[in-house]
Amino acid sequence: MIEWVNSILQGVLTGGLYALFATGLAIIFGVMRLVNITHGDFIVLAAFVALVVVEGTGVGPFVSLIAVIPIMAVFGYVLQRGVLNPTLGPDLLPPLLVTFGLSIVVQNLLLEVFSADSQRLKIGAFETLSINLTENLAVGVFPLIIFVTAVVLIFAIQLVFNRTSLGRAFRATSDDPVTAQLMGIDHSHVYGLAMALALVLVAIAGVFLGVRTNFDPSVGPSRLLFAFEAVIMGGLGSLWGTLAGGIILGVAQNIGAKIDPGFQILAGHIAFLVVLAIRPNGLFPRTRDD
Amino acid sequence: MTEATAQGRYSVIRSTRASRGGAVAGILLLLILAAAPWWADRATMRLLVEIFYILALAQMWNLLAGYAGLVSVGQQAFVGLGGYMLFALAIFTPVGAAWSIPLAGLIGAVVSLPVAFLVFRLRGHYFAIGTWVVAEVFLLGFAQIQTLGGGSGISLPVSVVRDIASSRSGRDAVIYLVALAVVICIIAIVYGLLRSRHGLALTAIRDSEEASASLGVDNFRAKLMIYIFVAFGTTAIGALIFLTKLRISPAAAFDINWTTTVIFIVVIGGIGTIEGPIIGTLIYFLLREPLAQFGTWYLILLGLVAVVIMLKAPQGIWGLVAERWDLRFFPVQRRLRFEPPD
């Protein structure tokens, strides 16, 4: 019994990381109706950037965020204004195929530069530190930090969206870019800022990923799928829903792994398909997807 | 089809000079290709077989994405399913390898119904990623089936291979002719479909979903029919692919690269035309031969070219050619010719 409780608990904490993966994807879709297929590869890219910073300067992975966050944010802004903005329009094909092509380019560039070897960001003994809840039940300090960070960041982004002029510009552009432009909002700039914000989250998620598991250039697509499943299960337009989606995915995967290690990822996908069959708009939808 | 009015005579033109000349050249080319077992060596025939099945896959994806607007990045689900159905039918039933190909296609069409039930709930971009999840489910699911080799895969039994033809050159010839037949059937069916009234509906959907719906096209039904048909074709092609490979594993069968390659081919050649995938396939293989040694750089180059084409010339290479010289070898459109009264 206690083993199952443990599986579920670990799953909830893993869900925090998935929610971080997913929030960036949800913001981009929310503001500009773009699904970035390169999202998972950007998470891996951020982990590699952190690796370079860590190896180059000798700082720890968390301190490396001081460099990784601005690098990814500027990269996101430039990419959005230079490459992705021209693809946005009534036709769905160009943004999809451009981000798909970029995904192949990023994966293979990483492969060329860093080889297919698996890498890890090391934080020393801290990584294995845990708190005993009861005699047989413990939670890792680091997974707990990831989960709390995810909750705090989602709360902060909700505040940005609801309370600031930037958030108002995001919401206005999302509702109607043409009218927003008439009101003096430059939507190209706003889209650039949204992508930059999404890549700030990607930078944090990438460093957490790199500390938590081994990574190599090929793991991006599966992170994209986890992020996507969390977004759809949670329901479009709701960041707290996205957190719930991430948790459901994490719990399903951990329960699957408990039954048979081969079922871990499969169980997550099946949970997603079941939610899709029963509640196509997700569990906590706020906007209608049309 | 001619209609006379007081103002003059209208007639609907459905062929072009290029299409009539192209038909003659095409038949000659087909005869030469059909005779390949008598003039080509083994390596050439293997390369041609690969070109045939990649071209067939490209035509299927183009029909799905270019005409029905269903951008799937999970078509490897059906490629892999076809491969596994070939192996399952050949190992567990008395059906021969050749008949397994259309049978696998039928199974693919049946399987595509519940898949469509799920992925059609996702719109636009999310549809694409949803199809990818389904392909992953297929991969992980088939890895659990121990009678089909589980995660490590399975080989086609020698007795099944011998059944195709007793000698190695005989087998090469049979597989070659089957591959040629498959690609010709696929292109002929796509061409016929696009020239029919269903094709008119699809072209309307491609150009504007709202306008086609307002003119009485049932968009959902048309898209579903195309999805099922493409699943049929893709699964059959998958069976053909793994007939040439003689060995299958989940990682090879459900490899995303089946879809990636085809997307690059269609985007570079020209999406939404029949000629585009043909041009794209030729370019892909012409570049691959000298550039394959660069491995990852070749993929980076293809990715960048696809991105640039999507940004600067989304109609692709054939789109530019057709626009510039008004050249159409597979005319699917109807043109109105008007002659004023004498």
C-alpha cells in the first residue's frame, strides 16, 4: 500500500517538471495560436547551454541560470521576430512546418557539437537529499524544489497576465491582433516578448531536466509530447489546469512504471488518450479552441 | 463539354499540352522502368525500390496535408503497422507476402477509424502532435508483443522469403515489380481522386474551409474519408517497405524519420500538387547520394532548405515552375475556354 502512495507522491512531484515544460508551450499557444514543435528541443538546448556555462566557468547549474535565462530569452525574441512572425497567418501549415524543420536542425546541430553522449548537470550531494515523511515514505528535496518552483512560476505568470500592462497586451493580442494593433500595440513585438517569456521558462525547465535526468540531443521530442499532453489534459487557456495535467501525466507514468518498467511512458500516453476521449476540451478548459 | 450561348461558346478544358505530351513520355518511362529487371543491376534496383516507396509515402502525406489540410507528423504509426501486419500475416496465416500488402492496407484503414475518433478532436497544430502521440503508443505497444519479437524485433522466416521466389534475383525482380505497381497505383488513385468531384471538394477545402462549407461541402466527412484512405495507402506501403527489409523492430518501424523525410520532400517539391512530391523525391535522392557521407549536416541542410522554402516560396519548387511556365503534367483543375461568336 505504502509503495503505491510513494509512486503517486513521486508522480505528483514529476508532474511539477512536466508543468514547467508545458507552461511555455501554453503561453505561446495562448498568445499567438502557435504550436512550437521545437519546444522540446529548446528545453534540451537550454540544458546544453547550461552545461557549457557550468563547464566554462565552474559555477553550479542553478547559478548558471543567470546566463542561461537571458540567452534563451534573447534567442526566443529574435527567433520569433525574424523567423516565426512571418509564418503566422490564416494558413496553419507554414508555422507548423517551419518549427518542424527547426526541430530537426536544432537536434542535429546539438548532435554535431555535443555528440550523442548522455550528459548530466551535477549538483553534488544535494541531488540525493531527501526528507523522511514517515518510516517508509520519503520525498527528494530537489524534486520538491522543482515542484514548488513550478507552482510559484505559474502563480507569477498568472499575475503578469492579469495585473500588468504587458499581460493586458498579451491578452488583447490573443483576443484580436488587428484591434490590438489599432490600440497602439505592436503585435510583432508582443509575440516576440511572449516567445521570450516562454523561453525563460524553457531555460529553467532545461536546467531542472539536466539535473534530474541524463539528457542527449535526441530527447527533445518526447519532452514536447509530455508538455503537449499536460496542456491538452489540463484544458487550453488555464495555467493551473496545465499544472493539473502535468501532475496527472506524472502520476500515470509512475503508476505505469510500478506495474512494469516497460509501461511507464505508455501509461502516460494512454492517460492522455483517455482524457481526450472523455473530455476533449481538457479537464479545466477556459478558452474555446477555435 | 461545350455550352453555346448568345455571347459565344464555353467549353471546359481538363487536359493541357504538357499533360498530353507528358502522358506519352510517362508511358515510355514506365515501360523502361518495368523492364528494369532485365537491364538494371541489383544496386540500381534496390535504389529504385526505395525511390518508389518514398515517393508513394510522399504522395500519401501530400494528399493528407496538402489537400485535406490534415498535417500529421505521426504517419509512421501506419508505416510501422503495415510492416508488422506483413510479418504477422506471413508468419501466422497462409496468405503470401504479396497479398499481405493490400490486406495490411485494409487493416490500416480499419485501425485508422478509432485513431481518427481521437485525433480529430484536436484542431490545427495540436492535431499534428496528437498523431505523434498515437505513433508513440503504437511503438511502445508493439514493443510489448512478445510473439512479434517484443522490443528487439523479428526476422521474416526463411520459408516465407522462399515463397516469394526461389532464387535471389527472382525475389529482387518480384519485389521490384510489386514496388513499381504500388507507386503507380498510388499516383493513379490520387490523380483520379483529385480529378473527380471529391477532388474538387478537397481543392476547395485546401483553398478556404469556410468557402467550401458555404458551398455545401461536408468538410469533416471529406477529411475523414481522406484520412482513412491515406491510412490504407500508408499501411500498404509500410508492408512493402518491410518486405524489402526482411527484418522489423519497433524502433525501425515507427521511426519519425519516415514522416520527416516525406515532409521535407513534399515541402521542397511543392505541397498541394501531384508533381511536387515527384520533384521533391528526385531532389532528395540526387542530393542524398553525394551528401550522405556528411550525415547530420545533410539533415541540417534539408531542414534549413525546408524552413527557407516555407518562408520564401511556400508553394515549393514545382509551384514556382507551374506558375512561371503554366506547366501541369497532372492537371486536376477545370479551365473554362470562351470563344466569342464569329
